[in-house]
Amino acid sequence: MEPTTPKDFFEKTLPERFKPEKAAGLDVTVQLYLTGSSDGGEWVITLKDQKIQATQGTIPAPTLTLKTSEADFMDLVNGKLSAEKAFFSGKVNFKGNITTALKLKESGFL
């Protein structure tokens, strides 16, 4: 079943989708800002020691920052919008190292 809210995705889908073997050597914090809905909000995704954790909130110095609408984020995680298309069409504002972002994608985050 497709997740319908970011919280649903982070709590149920992400743990199943995550590929720890693809996250070897990564130590990343992602600040995610989801706009346009009360279901969105601010999330911190921490990837370290081949484990991934998502919590609501903000941190002062993330490795990567992503800002997108809650609707576009749900399209991304449900495979209706590719990360590349979202980035190049301006649907996702991204700050940080693109190589690190691609590794996150490989690990199952987006």
C-alpha cells in the first residue's frame, strides 16, 4: 500500500525500502522541509552506520537540505515523479553535495 502522508512514509515505508548495503560509509543528515500541507512539516533524516532514522524537527547544520511541497514529496516516494525531474524542474530545492544525494537515492530514501 502506498503511503499517503510523510509520517506514513517515514514510519512504515522507509524502513522496508531502505537498503543498508547501499549506505555503507555514509554519515549524512538531511533537513527536509515539506510545504503546503499540515501533513508535511520539518523532518530530519539521519543515515549513519548503515541505519536510517527520521524524526520531526530541525537541526542547525545538516549535510543536505531539501525543500519541496508535501504533494511533490509524496509523488517522489511513490514513484510518480523522478528525483531528477523534480530537481531540474525546480520542484525540489536542494542544497549540498549532489553525489551524496545520489547515494541517498540508491539507499532507498527517494
